[in-house]
Amino acid sequence: MYCLKPKSMEAGLKNQKIKHLETLLQKDLGRLSDEEMKILVSMSISRILVDTSMESGQKPTFGERLADKIAEFGGSWTFIISFGFFILVWITANVWLLLNKGFDPYPFILLNLILSCLAALQAPVIMMSQNRQEQKDRERAKNDYEINLRAELEIRLLHEKLDFVIQQLTVKK
């Protein structure tokens, strides 16, 4: 036979549970931050705390998508091999095929200029992509912290309930 609790009694139990969790957290952490209070509130209304899709709903701009693609290509073996091949062809064409009278003879000043320009453009683009990735990582770390704290609080409550049940069983014996 199930006993249904009135809504006011259920709300009172939730409030009592949250107050108890708040005292536990204050005892462990001292002062509660906004994140910890947010977790307690989410537990009181029994809702999922974290967006599991990890997307903030913001669609990346064209520049951000382009920076990500350039960084992805610039950090691949395809880029390294093709760029090495390009440099080898450039040097071969200017030294042996054109008998060192090519469009860019031995010190390869034009090649140096091209490489410098590529590095000057590619480095900031890669840094933009890394900054966006770092922001995503920070959001994931924050979500992980919230999930772990909520799980720890729920486990503590379960331990206390089990301790209470064990205590009641030993008293009845």
C-alpha cells in the first residue's frame, strides 16, 4: 500500500533536504559560491542541471569556422607533406632545372618571403581557433564540476538515508 504525501509536506521535505545539503556544503567549503547555490536550487526543483549537448546555442561565425578549418588543415600531415613537397619542387626548379638562374636563385629570398607571410597569417588564425577551443574546454570543465558536485551531494544523501535505515533496523532488533 502506497501512502501519498500532500504537496505541502513534499515541498517541506525538499526544503529540509536543501537546507541540510547547504549546511553540509558550508561545512566542507566554507562560503557557497553562485555555482553551488545554482546546484542546490536545481536539486530542489529536480531538474537536469547541465546541457548535455555542450553547445551554447551560438552558431560559429564564418570567420570562426574558417579559422577552425585552416587550423585543422595546418596541423595535419597532409599540410606538412604537401608543403614539404612544394618547398622541394621550388628549390629543385630554381637550382637544377633552371641552372641557378631561376626566378628565385640560391638564397631563395622569394621563398623566404612566402614562408614568412604564411607564418604571419597562419599563426593568428590558429590562435583564434585555440582560443575558441579553450573557451569550450572551460565550459566543459564547469559543467563537469557541477555534475560531480551534484552527484556527490546525492551520494551523501543516500548514505545518510542508508545509515538511518540501518540504525532503525538495529534499534528494532
